[in-house]
Amino acid sequence: MAPFTRHLFICTNERPADHPRGSCAPAGGEALQKAFKKALADRGLNRAVRANKSGCLDQCEHGSVVVVYPDAVWYGQVTPADVDEIVGSHLEQGRPVERLRLPDSCVNASTCPHKPRR
Ligand SMILES: [Zn+2]
């Protein structure tokens, strides 16, 4: 069987409710991972694409966060309602969902308009 061609990492990290950075689990990370698994199976993509739960991706202010590799496309504020669009457009047709993408200035940056100063 061919190896997986893509992996989705869906953050399910949980911080205390009063943590200033927030976290992805209260934003729905677990439900999101289940929704991706189901959508991949429904479309017969589950042999090519794997949807993994992830620990913290350090993008807590943009939760729930999903990253797609090898594309290195980051999505933020993803909800289960967005799953079909990501699977259909990005994973089936190769067109990332631009409206949900995290800009480069947010990813791998210690500050951005959404993060508290550290
Ligand atoms: Zn940001």
C-alpha cells in the first residue's frame, strides 16, 4: 500500500481556562479531529491522508489550529463547519482554503497582532 501523501495535525492541547494564551481543545480541537477523520473516510481519502491529533503547535491564539504537511499550510480558527471545504478544496483538488489560512506573519513569529507580547 502506498504511504500517506499528507498528514493533518490538529491541535488538541488544553490549557487552564484562565490562561492568557488560550488553547485549542476548548476551541473544539477534539471534535475537529473526529470531523476530519470522518470526512476523509467518507470521501475515500483515508488511505492517502491521515488526520492526527497533535500536541501544542504554539499557535494557541489562533485556535483551533490545523497544519497540513508536506504542504506546510496552516489554518486557524477552524471549526467542524470548515472541514468539508478543507477536505474538498485542499485535499482533493489541491487548492488551499485561503480564507482560513494563517498568514506567514503569524506562524513561527513570537509576536503577531493576535499574540500577547512575551
Ligand atoms: Zn496571529
